[in-house]
Amino acid sequence: MSSFTVSHLAMACVLAPVGLGIISLSSAHAEDVDNRSLLEEIVVTGDRTGSATAPGIEDIRQKMTRIPGSVALVDAESFSKIYAENLGDMLSFTPGVFAQKRYAEEIRLSIRGSGISRSFHVRGIELLMDGVPITLADGTGDFQEIDSRLSRYLTVFKGGNGLEYGAASLGGAINVVTPTGRTATARNSLIVEGGSFGTIRGTATMARAGEGWDFFTGLSTIHSSQFRDHSDQETYRFTGNMGLQVSDRVETRFYLTANHIDQEIPGTLSLAQIADRPSQAVDEQVINDNARDIRSLRFSNKTSIRVGTESQLDLGAYFTIRDLDHPIFVFIDDETTDYGGFARYTTTAQIAGMTHQIAAGINGRASRTNDDWFVNQGGKRGFQIRDSVQRANTLQAYVSDQIYLTDTFALDLAVQAFSARREIIDPSDASREGSETFEAINPKFGILWDPTPEIQAWANITRAKEAPTFGDLSQAPIPGFVDIASQDAWTAELGTRGARGVLAWDITIFRAWIDGEMLQFSTDTNIPASTFNADDTIHQGLEAGFHLTMLKDRTASGGDRLTLNGAYSFNDFKFDGDAQFGNNILPVVPRHVMNTELRYEQNDRFHVALSLEWVPKGPFVDYANTMRSSDYAILGVSAGVTLMPGITAYVDMQNLADKKYASNFAAIISAQDPGTNLNIFYPGDGFGVFAGIKAEF
């Protein structure tokens, strides 16, 4: 074994404190923080190393410490004792990620300002489950197919750090990983949760593993009236996988997920309406019975083949069918098939006396959507007004080489190439038809330095070129595809992570120079936004996560701890000499966002935590910088107790002060323009109390 392997496996264990999605290195020499004991608390019973097709959390910790860039690992245990309703709740302690609720499980998701003005769905982030894309081939996607109770961990790769997942955008990639028969925390589990707004949720799982095989199945359901009128939610989700050890060198795993999601849409309000009664819905939304109902079925396979002693070949394929019924200003009925495959080869080689960690891969995918529009007659299909087909395909290839010049200093070189095609065929209206192909080569250069076994520093620069989605290219009543170019960005990062004494940290500063950023503004509260290419823009900022152990082992029996967890993001996103907006600040993402949690816990007995989400100054609503949204400070408190071995309970109280505020909104050009509709805001939820009980056996 090389000197690199020996020295770095000894320090590659990563700490992901409860409630905090930071990555830092453990230390055998740390005086006051026992990182190993923290790790043992987080991983209760599961196999931390997993298997070839489904790595466990220990494998992922080791791998992510070797990435010279800003990444995050979020263990599901960090949100298992709160009512984690949506992806934003799962990522609330991940610096650089802005994930604010619109309603129920619908959020606005942005990393470093990616898709900054897309107030619906997602753009600029590759969203995956078990390495299989949830986003469609054109780059759009939804969040509702992700269930916090059927997740084992999440990995966040910001910007070009998600290259292997096909990320070619400013935002990067988020991969939600479900348990397997080897990584689940228990053979069986039952969870019952409920609380405010008529909410009840149930989850049941089963995991088994034997000689050469394992399987996991999970079923969950949610019924909730939600905080706002006309936002009822009813979901049923299933996820399962089976792994088979074909030989001592070959393992294959099959995945199946199914979703039945019904979600009403309450619409947007003015700030005055939020101050008066934030729970109200828009009358027009109720009359038209606006909703977003999804049925989906996803099947995938991954096969891992060990080649020699230092190499592995991973092969995979997936197929998804998805039906969307979406009554809004029209009734949208979409039927989508999405399919693809990937191959990845990794090896460790000694070349010219240096260790090389080499990876190469290819990802190919395609989707076809029958996009039918009807007149919305009270939530029912009326006369058909559109009969079109959307076709998208993407082919990506990449190669990377991490070269260890010394045992503690590595050079990271990578390049990605992609080709993406968009095509709309509309027999009912030929003027809407269009097709275009986008191509790019995205290099990455990075360095990784381990000055001590417990401290790491890195720097990198990456290029990201993002192709437009169908919603960007097709903007009625403009015929065909509008003249929208790809978004081109260079991003530089400088960061450090580590653990020293009582403190663990993960800090990154970054700056992105963007040419042709795809921005949007609201044309009408019922009609999707228009997209344009800006001139030069700059996204820069600071991402800081920390975990401070303030007190430890102060009781007679020991095993207690008082900790302070935090995630702070400084977001400086602005135009750079724009002809219309000068150097104005970009709207939507607040300049300062802080999430903190003060937690006292006794191992295997109980915990109590006080949390704060703080936006000290609301973001601008418009590109003209004439109006701001709400600033807010939201307090919460949660507590959990072990009732007996294998049975735990929690209570989670949210928005203790019942603060009325806007959690989200759609960007506009100028709030001062005559006739501008300012009913663009989504209110945050009011005071709520949730409780749950979990049995593992």
C-alpha cells in the first residue's frame, strides 16, 4: 500500500455533527472533542462501510475529504428528531444552500445563487436519488419525491465539485441516498408523527442482509391541511432496493421508487395580506382548484465490478415514467418518460513515483414529455389548447486525475464535456416549434493540502456552462425558441475544514464571474416568469459552518454535552456594470442568512435544542432595488427522549413567536413601475407543534 493510502486513511474519517451539514477531519490528537464518540452516536446500528454499489456513510466521509472544494455530508440522523417536511428542512444547516419553503414540500432551491430567480421547480442544480437524476433531461425538476424519513444521508457538491454527477452548472449537485439492507439503522422501524394543521405522517421500513444479498423497503404517507388555506397535501411514497453479490468481484443492485402526490396550490399574496392573515389563499387559486399532482415510477440498476486490486467499474441504467396533472392558469397534463445510463471507471496508479487517483466516466440521458394544455375549468380539463412534445437529451463525459505530489499535497485536474439538445414539436401550433443544441467544455483545476492530520485547506477554479430549459426557451406569445444563450461562469474557491480542540469548522470563500446569467422576472402571478440573459454578474460570498462543544461530561455519569452548531452564508450577488441595472444587487437571496442551534444532550437518554433562523435584512424584491422583502428571526425548540431501548419520541415547536413574514417571492423588474402586481409573496408558516414516536426493532 502506498504511503498516501496509509497516511490518509488514518485521518479520512469525517465529522458531521447532529444538525450540522459540515465536513471536517477528525483528529487522533484533538484534546477536547472525541470525534469518534460523536460518530458512534450518529451511526446507530448500520454498516458504516456499506457495499460496492451502495457505499455507507463511512465510505462517503472518506471520499469527500479528498475533494478539493466545498462539499457537505448531511446524515439523516441530524433531522430525525424534528418534523423535517421538505428538502429545505433537511439542508437548513448547510452553508451556501438557500432552500426556502413556498408551501408544503415545494421550496425555492439555490446554491450560491444558482437559478436565483426561479421561484418554481429547480434549475441550475442536478438533483439525484441514489445517483439517478430526479431532474429531467432539460434541467428542470421537483422536490416532492424526496422523503426525509426514507433517506440515509445527503451529499451536496457545490458548483464544479459535482462533476462526476453530471453537474455543469453554478449550483452543482445534491444526491439523496436511501438506506440499504446493510446501511439502515435498524432491521425494522415504525414512525408515527403528527401535529398542527391537521398533519399526520407514518413511515414503515424493513431491512435485511445475508450472505451475498440484502434488501430495504420503505413506505411513507402524509396527510396535512397545511398552514394555508387551499394547500392540502396527501402523499404516498415507496422506495426499495435489493443488492446481490454475483461473485467476489461483482455486485449488482436494483432500485424501485413510486410516488403518489396530491398538492393544492394556495397562490401568492401581498405583504399587506401576509401582515393581515398569512393563512389565506388567493380566491382565483381556489376557484380554479390550482394543484400539482404527480404520479411517478422509477426503476434503476447499478452494477459494480472490481478490476484488479486498485480499480472499479460502475455501470448503471434507469427508466422513469411520470404523470403530472397541474391545473393553474391552464390545465397542464404532462406525461414524461426519462431514461439514461452511466459508466464510471476509477483506479489508483503509481506514475513517475507519484500516486494518481484517476476517474473517467460518461453519462447519457433523454426525456420525452407529451405537454398537453387545456382550459382550466374549476380544476378540470376543458377545451385542449396545446398538443406538443418536448424532447431533451444530454451526453456528458469527464475525466479527472488527482495527483499526490507529496503525502500531504495533491493537484486535482479534471475536464467535462457535454452536449445538450432541446426540441419542441407542436402540430397544433407550428409557430411554437424550435430546436437547439448547446455544447461546452468545462475544466477544473484544484489543490488540496493537509498541513496537519486534522486540518485541511484547498483552492480550485472551475468553469460551468448551463444550458437553458424548455421554460427558458419557449416564451409565448414569442414564436419558436427565444434568443437565450447558455449561462457561462468561472468560479474560484478557497477554503479550509478541520477539527481542533472543541471546534470543528468548514469555511469557504468563493467568487463566480458569470456571463449571460439566466434571470427571470414575474410577468403575472399566474403565468411563469420570462427569462433573459443578463450582462456580466458576480456571485461571491462566504460559507461557514461550525460545531462548538461548550461543555462535556459534566454529570456524574458523563456522556452529556452542550454544543453550539451554526451555518452562516454571506451572499453578495450583483450586476457588474449592467446597461440597465448598473451594479444593483440581485434580488431573492438575502445578503446574510444564519441558522444556529444550541443543544444539550445526554447519550441515549434525551436532548433539548433551541434553534434560530435569522435573516437580519430582507432581500430586494426587484432588479431596480426599490423594495425589500421581510427580515425575520424564527425561533424553534425541540426535545427528544429515549423511552426504552429502541423507542424514542420527540416534540418540535416551530416559529415560537408566530412571526408573520414572507419566506419566498417571485422577482420583478421594479416595484415602482405603474401597474406592477405586488402579490408575489409566499408567507412563512405560523406557530406549529409536531410530535413523533419511533420504534426500531
